[in-house]
Amino acid sequence: MMDIKRTHYARQLDDALVGQQVRIGGWIEDVRDIGKLAFVTIRDVTGACQVIVTGDSVQEAVQAPRQSAVVVGGVLQRSKAKDFHVEVKVSEFTILTKAVHPLPIDPTGRVESAIDKRLDARALDLRTPKVAAIFRLRSAGLENIRNTLRAEGFIEVNTPKVIGSASEGGANLFGFDYFGKRRAYLAQSPQLYKEQLTLGLDRVFEIGPYFRAENSHTVRHLTEFTSVDIEAAFLDYEDVMEVVERVVKNVASEFQEKNGADFRLVGGKEISISKIERLTYEQCLDEIAKEGEKLQFGDDLSDAALRKLGEIHRGLYFIMDWPLKLKPFYIHEKEDNAKLSKSFDLQYGYLELVSGGRRQHDPSKLRNRLVEQGLNPVNFEEHLKAFDWGMPPHSGWGLGYDRLMMILTGSQNVRDVVLYPRDTERLTP
Ligand code: AMO
């Protein structure tokens, strides 16, 4: 029976193990043939190590296609090599699966490939150390967010993604036939469920997919993406702005302080997050006007306008108190000026990372808002009925996790931080 077990990862091989028998599992990266022996570099998920092959195995190692999966065993000895302190003097060299050449991309990272080629071969792309590091950071970030939110009394929930009616209004909805009986849709967000859950669970969060039939061709839009959503009873919008500030701050310091090696490898971005600046929508209009772009109260901030703002405010900042009519039906008006809303976006330069706000919890006002936005309250009855069961005032937000990862890892394209991105062109792999 073939023994496929390793005793160590490449990174664990150090001076303390010299003289011991070790076994490594990984992929052949380089082979240097110098006649009676060959120097082979084996890479696993933790790094690379050098192995010295002699005897009959030399031929096998020299002929082995690069990137084939192998296990190698032998005694660890000190090395004179420039890049390695120690090396394995091989007594066993087994090729487990041969790589078939030509490979679609070069996972050593020496030859760069365009993002589309890399995504077509994503599983192999992940063997590139920098790419694997992005996904380790992505995982560490999720754990960190879970810890932050749990410590603040939020419980994690999972709401349906196959639903009977829109959660965010009619646009951008993927619909399909449901057993020949009716239409069903993929959830654009957990918005309505998370609000209902504040009735019984008080503070909830969900980390899950959003589906949007968004015909956008940009480096920041996908049709399926991951969001962190929260909703909390008896908190106002300024309170949940503070929650998101803590969440983002903790992820950034997790990367900078606890995942330093991966963070440096990916070329991560150190972001300063002492106190995130809070601008109102109207202040933004003034700033944009000074830059020569005139917008009227009630106009949405165009891409061009956001890019101007992004040049003035290069890091993180909030835009709050948007005109009510620009915001979804579930957003609460400001008590002292009903034209404005208790809403906010968290921006990083021109890029929107989060949007949220206080929610309308008065069912009759909510019905009016639906009608104002051209939506039919009848289609929301399942949701609206919960508002008659003592709905608490509540606030929350949705954070685009892929966009946050894009910023923190210094990536230029959201596709870099998503394993198998989905956009208008891409449904595979
Ligand atoms: P919104 O529609 O602003 O809010 O979405 C929340 C956050 O999700 C991210 N995002 C996207 N990321 C990648 N590709 C896309 N196509 C895309 N669209 C949005 C952004 C955005 O800030 N229910 C509200 C949230 C709430 O109020 O709680 C909502 O869906 O980072």
C-alpha cells in the first residue's frame, strides 16, 4: 500500500530536526540535474524545501514533469545552499500524480498570467504562494469578524437564499421557475429576514452570498458576492456605524499584527483607522461643487463625483444622512428633517464598502414608503405582518466582504480575492 502520509510541512524543517527521518508531501517546483545527483525543490502550502536525490531516483526526478505531486522521505541534513539551511537526503522519491504539460499557467509566479487565464485555472493558481496567502487572510478575516460580533452579543444566523419575492425591490433579481408552480428568486440580500429576526433574537449577523443580476463590467462588481450583514434591536444608526468601525479596525489589525507574513506577501495595505471621518451627504455636495462638479440635492453621487471625493478623502470615511428618496424603502427618515434619512455608506476612497441605517419600524409608514418607491405592499405581506408583532426600532448594515478584502490585500480587482468569481461573463469554473 502506498504511504501518502507526511511527517512535516516544508516550513517545519529546521536545524532541530537534523539527523531525523522526515517525509514531505508537495509538488516539484524545480529540478537541477548535476549528473550523479539532482537538487529538487519541493513546495507545499507552507513553503519550499530542498531535497537531494541520488541513485536510481535521479532519472525519475529529472524526467518528472514540474508541478507533479510527490512524497519524498529521507534524513534531514544541513545544507550549503543559498536559500536553504537544511535539506532532505532522499531515500524515497515517489511521484503520486504527474502534471500534464503544458500547464495553463505558471504557479511559481515567475511568469505572470492575465487574471482570466488564472481564473480559468484557479485550482492551480492557488499553488502560487501570494494567491494562497490572500485566501488565508480572507479566512482569518472572517474568523475575526465572527469574534468581534459575537463578543458584542450578535448571534450568527443563516437565512434562505431561495425566496418567493424581492428583498431589495424589483431590479437586479435573478428569477427562475420553481417546480412549474411559481417564480422563485435568489436573495439579493438577507435584508427582510434580518430585520424580522430582531423581534426574537435581538442582535443577529449573517455571512453569506448576495445574488445580483447586475449588468456591470467593473473591477468591483460581481453577480454573486459575500456580505457580512448585521441587524440590532434598540440601536440607532450611529451605534451601528460604531460597530462597523470596530469590525473593520479589528480585521485590519488582525492582518497587520497577527498575519504579518501573509500580509506582507500579498502587498497588503496598512489602513489608518483611528476614528473614521463622518461626512454628511450635503457636505459631500459642497466638496464636490468646489471641485467643479455641480450636483443638486437629491442627486445620487455619480461615479465621477465619488472619484472626486475619493481624491479628497483617500482612506475610510462615512457619508451619512442621505436624501430619503435615494434610499431603499426600509430606511428611516430623520426625525428633524423628513427629506433626509438615517443612513450611511462607508467608503474607501471612491469605493463603497458598506451601506446601512436605521430602519422604518412603523408598519403604516413602511407601507407608504413601498408605494412611494413603486413597489406593491401586497408582495411584502409576509414581511409586513411581523411589524404588527411588536417590531423593535432597529438598525443594521451590509458590508461587501470581497471589497473589504480587495482594499486590505491591496488588490486591484475584486476577482483576485474571490475563489470562483461570478460576473456577467463568467459561470465557470
Ligand atoms: P447594498 O446594496 O449597498 O446594501 O450592498 C451592501 C454592500 O455590498 C457590496 N456590494 C457588492 N460587492 C460586489 N459586487 C456587487 N455587485 C456589489 N453590490 C454591492 C458593497 C455594498 O456596500 N440591504 C442593504 C444593506 C443594509 O442596509 O443592511 C444592501 O444590500 O460593498
